[in-house]
Amino acid sequence: MLLFLGSKTVQAASQSGSDDLNKEASYNLIKRVLPAYADHFVVEYAAKENDKDVFELESKGDKIILRGNNGISVASALNYWLKNLAHCDISWNGTNLAIPSPFPTVPQKVHKVTPHEYRYYFNVCTFTYTATWWDWDRWQWEIDFMAMNGVNMPLSFTGQEALWDRVYRSMGFGDKDMDAFFTGPAYFMWFWAGNIDGLNGPLPQSWMKSHEELEKKILARERELGMKPILAAFSGHVPPTFKEKFPNAKVDKVSWEGRFADAYVLDPNDPLFQEIGDRYMKEQDKAFGNTDHLYGADTFNEMFLPHEDSAYVRNIGTAVYKAMAKVDPKATWILQGWTFWDKRDFWKPERVKNYLNDVPDDKLIILDLFADQQPIWTKTDAFYGKKWIWCMLHNFGGKNVMFGNMDYIAKEPAEMVHDNNRGKLSGIGLTPEGIEQNPVMYSLMLHHAWNDQPVNVPQWLNNYAYSRYGKKDVHTEKAWQILHKTVYSQEGSYESIISGRPTFNKSTDWASTEIDYNPAKLINAWNELITPAATLKNNDCYQYDLVSIGRQVMANYATVLQQQFAADFKRHDKAAFKKHTAAFMQLIDDMDALMATRKDFLLGKWLNDAKAWGTTPQEKKLYEMNARDLITLWGGKDAVLHDYGTKQWAGLFKGFYKKRWEFFINDANSSLNTGKKFNQHAFNTKVKAWEWQWVNSNEEYADKPQGDPVALSIAMHKKYAALIAKQYKNNPKLISQK
């Protein structure tokens, strides 16, 4: 068979199974990634080994041969060449595609077989904390990124609202019912999981139509590259007016931690459970197809069950699976194991076993979602014979501080492959609540997609720095070795006090400033990375990393200043309080200016991407409100999740965090001047009203970078590095370290 691609004629492979490789799709990916060099590559077929994906890489004449059994394998071969031979890097935060001259060849044939049947990607939360406003161009980039990193099982939940709308309207529900049901776009994860109804809606029909079409593009691209995307299925969540339409239905109220109004779930034994599941699956098959037979449905996410008897627990699991399998007998249920950890006092091993028991072993795959810190497989005999996937969650709320446990991620996914107690371990997965942060942690984790041996972290980091910056440099290598032993030596996430609701305490509910390393040592990484600025200043990856490290040093220092002026206030030292609060506020301005130099740290882009989906002024206002709310208050004025989804972004620092701190410092000054006790509760009440006003406002923020990231980094380093180091040296008790 001959494949014609423009002026190129390619001899297609004749081996059995070669139809799994869509060569045209592979060539198109190469053209998107390396348009100027696409004609240097030839795509060929390579058969699976032991039913596992394979890629090969070698040189023939002046061509680079990329072989694989599907588009993912071919893209992974390309990525291997980029990282290891061309010394390039593609990431969310910075891309280096400066191909060396002469064009790098492959000195010796490379042959890789993945140890994993599945390489899973996405958390349901990722669709909200990061991808809410993505258009097709952004999705296209992400799918290429997935393919190049070996992902073959992506969650694909975009566009399902249009389907649910048709299902429930076919059952007699109208506009009022649907408006009370659908949340705004920034809250779909919790709508899908049955936590909340109607928050920050109503959802416009234009959104449903546009995102149904977007999902068709997403699925087509994922499938042509050989991925098996996971679609949605029915988990029991029904509209709040369900009993009005079906008074005899068995419907229970459920509460998400008492944070929001009750939602409603249909009893698994009610005949309508299977009817709704059947209607949705048929509607989805018409719209998106069911060629991959993978479906995600999560029950009682972060909620207690309305009934705790063993029959109810078992019936829920059985009903969810049957609602898939009736329409698609080949259906496999993909279940997030988060609930087993979140409500671990309820989900004892025997209860988990009971819940899973009636689902056939080969029709269920469990994501051990938080295995990087809180594995469930060790407590459930590897999920009692079901297939399961070891996952790295890492990120909560889309926070973009620098953190991670590099040593653990370097070894655990590889060691799991050889663990005698692994049961039916079937793959690895990335399940962050938000992405576009800490690219090094995800590059390290994705290394395991094609390898089954632990990583030598120092050696790997030297190669990582080489690929990021396109050249070897002793200073960048030293910087990354320091980062390894500081920000990337800890498990938990943390924040800067700047982004917490103002207080004299060191931490707030959702902004813990406690860190597991000595922040004084992080300054040394900043010193090292800034040294080769003259030669690396035009490198995109270098710019991001330099800004990110400077930002982190300054963010850590904010807690020192805050604790200094807290102590000043306690002893009524007005002069010192004025000095340290002024330094604190200047730090916020300086951090905002530094972050403004990079596209990765812009509030304006997030807001304008949201508004771009609106087809009317009202829709634009709704989407902007959703975008503002999620990253600040999260819910309404009195939401308990305020600051959970916080970001360190330019615009957010000066436009939101700084304003709150101004109010706080003014009130504290008034207290010092009048002698009246500072009232934190009264302040919180006042600032909540202002926060809610900000959420509903529409002032503009820059959506394009401003200033030179390297020049401003040098200026900030000159201003702060020695000053902060001196503070830590002279006042070791001020170091925010566990």
C-alpha cells in the first residue's frame, strides 16, 4: 500500500497489525512539532511485543527512522530523539526546539518496549483548575504532548453537558430544571461527581454546542494517534427537581462536606437508574462513538453514602457498571480510588471489596489516585484481583509553587513493576488537579512510561538541564542539584502567605507556609542559575526556570516579613511595623512585575481565555465570574474553600492579594494608633465583601508578557538575594521550615 502525503510517497508496512499505525496522523504530528525538519523523518511500523507498545529509532542515510506500532509509539520515538540526541525539551512551561547543526543522527539503534499496558492521564479536576477555557489549538498541543510522552489512556470528559441536556429533556425536564442542575464551566468536575448543582450557572446552550464539537475534535485526534480515551457514564447524580417529575423515584440527598446545598442521587435499585444510564450511553454513542469501551464514573466523591448497609454499597458498584455494559457489552469502568482515601474511616478494606465485588475483574480498572503519597493498593490486597494503575497526584488546586518528591518518583513507579504483591498492576498515571506547573516532576514521572528501572536523579537532572537549555553548563547543573535537595525533596504542597487571606498567623486554612527544606539553600540555586544569563537569555525554558526560582525565593521570604511585622504588632513597635509592612507590600509589587514577564503567570490570560468563549456580553460576564471565583473564593462570599485554588500570577498579586493586605495593614495600623484590640473576625467579614465584589467585577489585566524576564530577574536577584540570605543567617528562627 502507498501512502501519499503532499509530495511525499511513503511505503506503508505490510506486517500484520500495521493498520494500528496511522502514518498520516504521525507525519502530521511531526509537522506540528518540527515543521522545518519534518522531511528528515520517516515513519515505519514496528510490531508490539508481548502485547505491549514498542518504538524504535535509527538513522538510515540522511533520514531518522521512527518506528512504532501506533502514533503514540512513533511520537515517543520522536521525543526520545529530541531529548537525548538533539538535547531539546517540550513542556507546558518553556520549550527548547533549537535543533543543533549538524542535524543529530542516531549512532546506534534504540529499541524500547513499555512495561505498562496503560499510561493514564488527567484528573477530573484538571478539566477545571487548568483546562476549563482551552480551545482547540491548546487541546491539539496537549494531545501531541501526551502522545510524545507515551500516554495511551487519557480522560476525555469535555462536552458531555450537551448529552446530559438532551437526556433529561427527553424525560420531560425543561429550562428551569436544567438551569438548576448545570454548574458554570469552572465547576464541572464537582457537577460530574455529583457534589454540587447550579453553582455559578446557568450554563448557556452555546457552551454545550461548542464543547460537544470540541470533544469530537479531541476524540478524533486522540484516536488517530492510537489513544483509547475514557468517556463519561452515569453515576446516579440527578437534577434537584427529579422528584417533582418522578414522585415515586427513590432519591437520596447527599452533602459535599456541608459546603454547599444538597445534591441528589438516584437509588441504585430504582429502575430509572438503568434507564438514565442507558439513555446517556446511547446518546454518547451517537455523538462520540464507543470504540474504546472505557468509561469513567465516580460515586460519592468526598461524600458519605446516604446508606451504609452492605447491600447498598454493593448495589451502587453493580448498578454503575451495568448502566455501561447494557449498551456497550465491552465496557470497562475506570474508577478513581480517591474516595477510598478521602473517606478512609468509612471505606475499610472489606467495604471496598464489597463495593467492587460484583463487577467482573476484567471490566474494572481502579486508579490509585494518590499512590505517590497515600497508596490504597497496599491496604486492599492490590484491589482484590481488579486491574489497577499507580498514579502520581502531586498537585492540589492547580497551585504553581515549586514542590515535589523527586527521589520517590524516581524509584517507586519502576519498583512497582517488579513488586511480587502488585496484583494486576496494569500501568502508571498522572492525576494532578492542575497542570502547567513544575514541569520537571512530570518529565521525571513520564520517564517511566518506557522504562522499568529506577532513575539516578543527579544524572537524570544533568541531562534534563542539557535538554532544557540546549547546552551543558556547570552552573545550571549545580542549580538543579540544589533544587533536587530543596523544593523537590518534599511531599506536601505549600503556599506563600501572600496568597492567604491576611492574618498574623504563619498559615491559613488553605495556605500553609510550612516547608520541609531550608529556604536559605534555595538562594544558592538562584545564584547558580542566574550566572549563565548572558548566554542563555534567549532560551524559553531558561527564562521560565529563572523567573520561577526567583519567584519562589521571594515567596518564601514573604512569610519571614509577615512574621516580623506580626511580632512588631504584638509588641506595639510602630516604627518596625511600618518598615516591615512597607517591605512586604513592595515585595508583592516586585513579584508581580517579575511574573508579568512570562506568559505562564498571567491572570489576564486566564480571564480573557474565559471571556473568549462568550457569544454575548452576558455569557462573557458569566465566564469571567467563574474564572475569578475558582482561583479566589472558590464558591460564594462565605465559601470555606477560599484560596484553595490559588495561583501565583501577575495581576492576581497586585489586583487581589495586595488589596487584601492593604486593608489588613490599615486596620492593624488603626489598632496600634487607637489602642483597640485588632478584631480578626471583623476584618474577615469586611474583606469577604470586598473579595466577592472583586469576583463579580470586570477590570482588565494584561494577557501578554511585559518586560524582559532575564533582565528583571537579574534586577530582583541583585535587590533580594543577599538581603534574604542575610536575614536567614541572622534570624534562623524566622526560617519557615518544619
